[in-house]
Amino acid sequence: MKNKEGYEIDSQGNIGNETIRIDDLQLRFILLEYSILSTIKDERKLRMAEQAVKACHKESGIPISELADLLVRMTKELKEITNYFEKNSEDIRQDFFRKN
């Protein structure tokens, strides 16, 4: 179904064009993986993370290699952000309280 602006509404109620929907799936995939890896503390963690990759691949058609690359990129970016905040935490804190 299409509305006046040309955006599609799929059977699940997602609104947007195909590109936005794919980005949405990638974001949902990253959030799912993060949730699994950060909350589950036993041997089920890796099995569930692997199942999430397979399910996202099946649902979206995004190749598993691209999903793996996405995880690697996001992990690297997260480490860089964490390192930045660890190195600059005192300056950031002082700037925050100066402005408020």
C-alpha cells in the first residue's frame, strides 16, 4: 500500500522506502546482538547471537558476511567512543557542569 508521499506501508506496519527499512533492520540487528551479548552471562550467549545472525539474514536477505562486517564495525566504533570518553571524561564533566 502506498500513501500520497510515495512511502510504502508493509504488512507489519513499517513505513518508509526500501532503503530505510534495510537500515532499520540493521539497527534492530545491532540492538538485538548488543542486548544478547550484554545481558546473557552463560554459554547460551554465543548460541543466541548466532541464531540472531541467521534469523536476520533469513528475514532481510542481507548476506551473513555483511552482518558480520557490521558487527565488527560497530564493535570498533564502540571501543573508539569508550576510549575517547575514558581519556576525556574529566574535561567532559567540567564542560558539562560549566554550561549548566
